[in-house]
Amino acid sequence: MAGTGKKVMALGMDNNEPSFYALQWTLDHFFVPFGQDPPFKLLIIHAQPRLASVVGFTGPGLVDVIPIMEADSKKRTQNVVDKAREVCNNKGVSDVVVEVIEGDARNVMCDAVDRHHASMLVVGSHNYGAVKRALLGSVSDHCAHNAPCSVLIVKQPKH
């Protein structure tokens, strides 16, 4: 993303509502008001989990199942990318780079913002409580403590 002359704003994206809310919020606050000259270049990052990290069984049938799981994972990833591009296009923001990187979302986000020298990382919040956050891990919490840039955690309003 070098050579654009603009600072890079990275946005972590998955297939959950908080990510799409964060994308819409970011576009509405940092891109749409500036028309054709937003102050940032938008980089959307989608972390695709390694198949080995989500397959928890072994055995003779595994060889038959892996190609199906890989195809499903690629389809889900493409859906995320397509939906993200559609949201951006609907808001009039077409100059967007989308990267799909295999790995754990926490590390993928931090590595990508470092590699692209992003000045900000935006992530959505699932609003997990302390126990759920401790058990499942929190991408936003990890990034807030480890990313080499400012991190904006966008929370959906409670209705």
C-alpha cells in the first residue's frame, strides 16, 4: 500500500455482525464525509483460520473430509470479502484493498498493521463478558495491547 501518500487505516473483518457494524461505522465517520478525498487508505484484513486449527479429529475419514472443509472455508471467506466490498461500494468508497491472510486473527491483525505501517486498526467488539473473553480469547483485547498502532474498538449500541 506504499505510494498512496495517505495514511493506512486497517480494519479487521470476520463474518460476524460486529465486524460489519465496525466497517459501516468506519466508512460513515472516516470516509463518506470526505467524498472522493478521504484522509486514509482503507485496508480490510480477513484472517482465515488454518484448517489444522479448526479440525479437532483424526482418523481414516479425515482425508475425505478435508477437501470439503477447505472448499467451505474458501466459500465463507469469499462471502466475507464480497459483502465487505459491497458495503464499501454502497457507501461510495471504492478505493479499498482487501487482504485474506491465513492464521490466528490476533496475530494476523497485528502483523498486517505492522507490515503496512497502518496508523490505526479498527475492530468490532462482540461485547463478551470477562468469562467468555477469558475462555474464547478476544481479538480486540489482544490487538489493543499488541498492535504497533492505535486501535479503535467499535461497539454496537445496545437496543
